Amino acid sequence: MTSQDSTRYPVLPLRGLLVFPSMNLHIDVGRKKSMAALQAAMKIDEKIVLVAQRDMEMDNPLEKDLYNVGILVHIKQLIKLPNGTMRVQVEGVERVSFVDYHEEKAFDQVTIQFHADAKTPTQEQEALMRTLVESFTKFSKLSKQVSEESSRAAAQITQPGLLADTVATHLPLRISDKQAVLEAFDVTERMVFLIQKLENEKEILDIEKKIQVRVKKAMEQTQKEFYLREQMKAIQTELGDKDGKSGEVSELRKRIDAAGMPEAVKKNVLKELERFERVPAQSPESGVVRNYLEWMTSVPWSKRTEDVLDINRSEEILNRDHDGLDKVKERILEYLAVRQLTQSLRGPILCLVGPPGVGKTSLAKSVAESLDRKFVRVALGGVRDESEIRGHRRTYIGAMPGRVIQGMKKAGTINPVFLLDEIDKMSNDFRGDPSSAMLEVLDPEQNHSFSDHYIEEAYDLSNVLFIATANDLGSIPGPLRDRMEVISLAGYTEMEKVDIAEHHLLPKQMKEHGLTKSKLSIKRDVLRDVVRYYTREAGVRSLERTIAGLCRKAALQLVKGDKKKVTITAKNLEDYLGKRKFRHGQAEKSNQVGAATGLAYTSVGGDTLQIEVSLSAGKGKLLLTGKLGDVMKESAQTALSYVRSNAEALGIDSDFHEKYDIHIHVPEGAIPKDGPSAGITITTALVSALTGRPVKREVGMTGEVTLRGRVLPIGGLKEKTLSAHRAGIDTIILPKDNIPDMDDIPDSIREELTFHPVSQVEEVLAIALEEGNYANS
């Protein structure tokens, strides 16, 4: 179908390029006349005629230098580039032939005749379309220049003209052949021409394939390898490496053979070694593979130490290194005894839980010494990236194994004592959850095939004795806690601290400060005063720092020549350490109204907690201060509800909540406080304030309260009792359900304290409050 258009369209000559209808194309234009033609086209209707040049080398073609059949295109986008040229995106609209050509100075113009294709094929054209699609599909399978997607897309076209143009777009034809397709206005003629071209191209491809096969067979594999190796040697020699990599590869091969790897692992490592041998030394990949081989030969695979399974020797070492902690040492010895009987380490992983400074890390070192094993410590505090545990994949720059494999390399054996320090301090963020990665490390059913992202091979951790330490068991995720056998270290009594100071801390600090017994004398009673009046903690870290301070001051006096020997006594102790920081004795100097002493358990051990209640005229408003957590706020609400519902029995005006505002305060407001054990303490302080009956100064208490006045059991009784003893409290009120926990309290402490197990709040008030009728009127 043809039609003529009287409109003059700008002409854009193309060099080595040709556009078909429905085809999208980007063209860079740099000739002045061509750019002027584009700008004129944009002002008319965004249409321009593209036509191929007969001679691509000509810069200013005339009419005779162009073909007389081109294509009308629609300009979809025109961009001016910084270098002064233009980039245009066009879409082919229709074939056109020139009716009249107008050569002008600015740009050439042409009037055109359209040649549209019929939409519906005849029977003959239908047959040609099937043949064309079949030939094009076969060609796409042979040729690397045409994708299978293109052949599938062509098979879906139903218009004969569009099919022929699409196939012509993908064929590697010369410009003259593509121009012939463009000038074939008869669709049947066009498809026949393309089928012939396709058959010709397929024959050429078949011939090329046969030639390649013959060439490939002609080169024997041994000749090829010999040639490549000689070429590699020559290159390495030119670069200054006379021996090439042969010496380095030989050394790595010896290390691989001596590493004792499992066969499957060794096979893969040898493949990497062959790859390392082939890669040029200057290539970045060479360094990556070399680093991997270094790690694989440095990590222990079979080397182990022989265990010394002597339970008496282990007990002697534990007693030598640690005073006190009898039950903890007993549990460790039981654990080692089972290991001795079973000759196996399968089972729960030990987790030592306790406040700072109680000897968790030193216990782990003692276990390693008692077994005569290597000791490795990995600090997990602040670890929030899963890759810290599992390692980084080798695709990343600077990749390396995780801390577990690094620790194994440091140990050098497959059965060290591996300390996972501060396992409760791990956290998670967008980089993953390291505590989840630790599950595989600590699970005896899985850690025989631990997977590190860097080494990419199963590594056996089942021979390792893992010992974890933590300050707070509650912050360890449940699944991880379930895989560990928890051993609690509550803290030391006063006598145990004095023994530790005398037998361990003082000799250690004197040695570090260059002092001997002839230069410094500190008696046992002085160390007891240091424990009582200058430190108040569950562990002994602050005690050690204080003793170090004494040694420093003594060293200064000796160096100045003031004294030849320094003797520190109870009388001159304040001259060295200053005024006493703590009072040893009663928590309060006198009985107080509205103030009760509670016992709390924190991540750094037990502590005493003063709770104060104040009344002021008001309408029953409850004010809570002291940076309390949700649990303690709920305890306060529960205590108030109990007092209101039992006001008459307690001797309190039933309408007190209409007269007074109640302020409950826990001093040291900057310190967060929370936990389910302050219920009876708040109730006692509240009743004391409302009745005017003072709370006995020597009484400390712990327990949660219900709305019906029941006293519920609590945890950490041993730690709380030790804190009460440190504070000088001699009477402790505890829930009756906690009576079995009293067995954990050292006998020396129990003898000095009076315990009152209770089940109801009435019993608490009878013990804690002074006798007499002080009720408010």
C-alpha cells in the first residue's frame, strides 16, 4: 500500500547504519547539517527521514550519494552533549521513497511516498513466515550473536512485514543487503530474500564449527600444557622471579601433607593450590588464594595434647589458685571426674556466671592447667556482627576467619580449653545475630562440623572444652543458655576476701611494685580493715586496686628515702588511703519511720536497697522516684493496694488515701533499679509511714508481695545475704519457700545472721516494725 505526502521532511544521512520500522535506536550526530535537520524536525512534528549513504567516508553527501529509499522516524528524545554533539533516540515509523529531493544550505529536505505493509498474511506468506521463523531459530542456536529470547520473540509476531524487518535487524548483514531488505516493498520478496540469507549464514557457521573442531583436536592436551607452562616460566623470569612459584608451591604442598587434614578437605585445598600455581604472581587473586592456603595449613586439624586426668592434681591446683568458692570448685571437679570416666567431652558447656572480680576467668585458666591443655580466651563483649563468629566470605576484600577459628589457630591444637569471655555482652543489629551463630559452636550435636564462611570446610570442635563467662544470665538468649551448664559464683565473704588478699593479691602486687617483706609489712588485721572500710563489692577487683595503691605509696616513701621499711597498721591506714569510704556495722544508726532496707540482686552481685516513704497532705496521689523499672513500679502499686484493702487490720485510717499524697523514693536515682523482690520492703516502709511505727535498723528483707498479702519466693538469696552481711545487717526476712536456698549460704555467715522465713505480710510487719501504738489519728 502506497500513499504520497506533500510535506517536506528534513533529511538525516547515516554512515554504516540503517533503521527498520518499529526499531528503536540511539544515534550520535555531529555534522552541522544533520544537527540543523534535527532541530528543524523538532519544531515541526518531531519527524525526520533517515537514509543511508552509499559511501561511508563522505562528510557532505549530495542526493546522488544517498540511497533513494529510507525510513521516516519519530524523534523520542534529543539531548545536547557537552562536546557539542547531539544524541537522539528514534523509532522507525514507515518505509519511504523520495519523490522530490531539495538540497539547501542549512539542511536537505525531501517529499516522500509511504510504502506500508499489509497486516494480514496470504496463505503463501503464512508458509514463508513459518519457514523464516524455523530458519531464524536454527541460526540463533548456532550463532553467538543472536539470543534465544530474540528467536522466541520473533516466533510470536503475526504480521509478515514486521517479522521480516525484525529478523533483518538481528542478522549480521552488510549495509547493502540491509538496504535491499528496506527497498523490498513486496513482503513476499522480502521474506524469500531473508530465507536465502539465513541458509547461507547457517552454512558458513557450520563450516566455521568444523574448522574449530579440527584445530582443537590437532593440539594435544600435553602439548598445550607444556607450551603454557613454558610461557609462564618465561614471563616470571622476565618479572624477576627466576624460580617462579615452584618453590613456594612446593613448600605449601609439604605443609598441606603435614597438616593432617581429612581427605575431603585436603582434596579441595590441593585444588586451590593448583589454582594458585596457575594464577600470575602479580594478580590480586594470587594473594587471596595464598592467604587462604596459609590459614588452612595453620589451623590445627589433627594435632592434640594428651590430657592429664588426675582428679587429685586438679583439686590441688584449684585450691592453690582460689580461696573460697568451695561449691563451685566441687562442681568443676565433678565435671572433670565424669570426663575422666567417659574419656569424652560430649555434654553441656560450662558457663560461669557471677559478678565481676569473683574469679571466673582465673577458674578457666586453672581448669586448663589441671588438664595440661592449651588455653585460649576470646572476648565477646560488644560483638554484634555474625561474621565475627562465622568469618567473612572470601569474596570480600580483607576477608578472614571468625574468632573461633582464629582462636583454634592460636591454640595450635584441636583440644584446647576455650574461654568465651562475657558471652552475655553480645548484641545483634542489621549485620546479624552473633548469639545465633554461637549455637552451632556450643551444641555438642552440631559442633563436630562447624561451618566457617572463610575456610568453607566442616571443622571439628567436638574435642574443645568450652567455658563461657557471664555477669548476667538473664541477658543470654534462651536457646544459647539451654546449651550450657550454669555454675553460679555468688561472691566472697569477708574472711574469704581477707584470705585472698593475704595469700594472692598482696604478694602479687608487692612483686609487681618491686617490694619485699623486708621493705613492706601489712598485717592481716590491716587487710580486714581495707575490706571493711574501703571496698564493698562481691569480687576482689577493687580490693586489688586498693592494695596496689598501698604498694605505690610505700614505694614512693622508700625511693625518697623517708623510710627504710614501711609498716602499715590499723592506726596509720588512713594516712595512706584517706578517710574511710564505708561504715561497717548497722545500715542505719537508728530506727527510722518510713524507711526500710531491702536486699537486691544485680549483675555485679548483691546489694542493699533503701526504700523511703513520705506522706504529705493531698488526695491520694502516688509518686514513684529513683529510676525504677516496670517491675518495681508494679510492686509499689501492689503494696499500696494491699495496705488500702487491709487498712483497718493494720491500724490505719481507711480513708488515708483521701488525705495524703504518697511519695515512694529509692535513693541513688541515677542508677536503674528493677526486679521482683522489693514488694515486702515497700509494704513495710509504707505501713511504717502510715502508722508511725519505726522500722528496725538491723532488719533487711527480700520478697515479693501479692494483693492478698502472700510473700512470694525470690532468686539470688546467697548474693543478697552476703550484701546484707557486708552492710552490717544481722536480721534477714526471706520467703518461706526460699528455705532450701539457705544451704548455699556459707556456714560462717549463717552463724552471724538471724533468718526469719515468712509466708504472709503480717509476719513481716511483726518482725520489722517496733512494738507499740503509733497509729496516725
